[in-house]
Amino acid sequence: MTTLLPAPRPSRRRDARRAPLARRLARVCALAAGLVLAAPLALSAAAAADRTAPARTAATGDDPGALTASLYAVSLYTAADAGGPPLLPPPARVAPADAGVPADALDDGAARPDEDGAARPGVAVLSSDEGHDTGLTDGTFTVTATLWWGENGDRFRLYRDGVLVDSVPLTASSPRAQVVSVPVTGLPDDTYTFTGELENAHGVTATTPLTVRVTDASPGVPQLSVADQAHDGSYTLTASLWWGTNATAYRFLEDGVVVGAGTLTARTPSAQHASVRLTGKAPGSYVYTVELLNAAGATSSTPLVVDVGR
């Protein structure tokens, strides 16, 4: 015989305990949703109220620290309500990247507006045509500063190894491109660093640096030849530079003593020639060289021996 037992009656006391817990969990979920949604909106509102604050979008990813703190607060609320430990660890205290840092310390070279909306110049790029104008790194070239787009400057200054080379006034036409060139001449063989700066009424912006190496400043090496040699000890010496850095002067030397000199017009890298006529030389052997000179130095030819006989 099967005995049917009555179905268990619901415990009103247990239900009474569960109902407040369900209501508390519902409030916790609502609080979590409100914090997640309200945090970015509060940030956006604060940024809109304070024009000096950095602009932020309404995405929660823009301030992960604030979102993490909000979720941890929800975790504490849940733990206190449920009588257990918090579900999340406390967030690390990480200061924002720009907290308490002056705007100048965050300078990345970009033009930053003043209170009236104007800004200092953008960052110009330096370049040179050294080695491209003549095929020689001869110490005579042009340095060009180019601002492709942005706030223009009204003056440009060029420095070589920290020493002012030139200061050039400019006409600003922002945000159009701005280009200024400065000629450089007569540098001897060496390595140089050029820097520049664009200036307007709102500040000064440094350019990118430029390194220029000069290796062909002195004249090219000439070739020495002899012609029209006669039995009476007369002949013509000719110095020829077929291609290279030009000279502005020359000297012919006989056994180390100058026997002819003159000036030349430099048209680098075109050919240059110079000659001297010698007469009445006594029989014997003579050693000749020629020197080509310019502002950077002097270059000597290979010695040429001329024998004079009767």
C-alpha cells in the first residue's frame, strides 16, 4: 500500500528572506548600469563646462580608470549587501598622463592655440641641395626650410652648430605652405648641424635638425703638362682641372719656387685651365708642380719633371 505524503508547503519565512535579497540585487544591477552610463557623460559635461580641460569623447574607453573605480564601487556595494567579499580587486591608482603637467611640458611640436585661438608656427623641415646641385659636397649649397601646412611664421632664423647664419623676414599666409631658403658658401671640409626656428607673435617653433657633411670644399686635383718645348729652353706649362670643385687662384712652382700665378673664375664643376710660358732655361732637370686655391684650401698636382738639353 502506497502512502501519499502531502506536498511540502512553501516556507513563507524563506521567501521573506529571499525577497529583500532579490530587490537588493536588482538595485545593485541598476546602480552598476547607471555608473557605467553616467561616467562618460559626466566627463563630457565637465569638459564642456571647462574649456581648458582636454577634450574627451563619450566612450567609456577614454577613461579606463574612472570605469574601473565605478565597477569596484559596485563590487563593494554587492559584497556589503550579500555579506561576502568584493568580487573585484581594488583598482590601481594611476594618474592620468596629463594630470598636473603644464601644457608646455607636453609639447610635441604641434601648434597649440592661445586663448584667442591663435597659435605659434608649425614645425618646418630643413633640407639642403648639397651634393645635388653640382654632384660635389663642396661647402656651397642652399638650406631650405619647408612648412607644408599649418600656422605660418613671420620670421625664420637659421643656425649652424648653434651660431646664427641668417634671419629672414616672412609673410604669413596660414595655413598655406611656407618655404624659405638661405644660401651657404665657403665651408671647409667638415660635418655641420643646421637648426632653424619659425617665429610669430605667439611663440617660436624649432625645426627638425639637418646634418650636412662637406668633403669636396678644396679644389679638385689638377693635371700638369708641358708643351712647345724648344731646344733654347723655352716651353709652356699647363694646369688642367677637368671636373671638380673649382679654384679661384693658381700658382706654378719650379723646384718649390713660384714662377707663375694668377686668378681664376670658379664655375664648379666645370673644367678650368691655366698656363705659364717659361723661356731661357739652362740645361738640366726641373721639377714643377701647380697649386689650385680657393677659400677652403689648396690642392697640388703630381710633380712633373722637365729635362732641358742643348
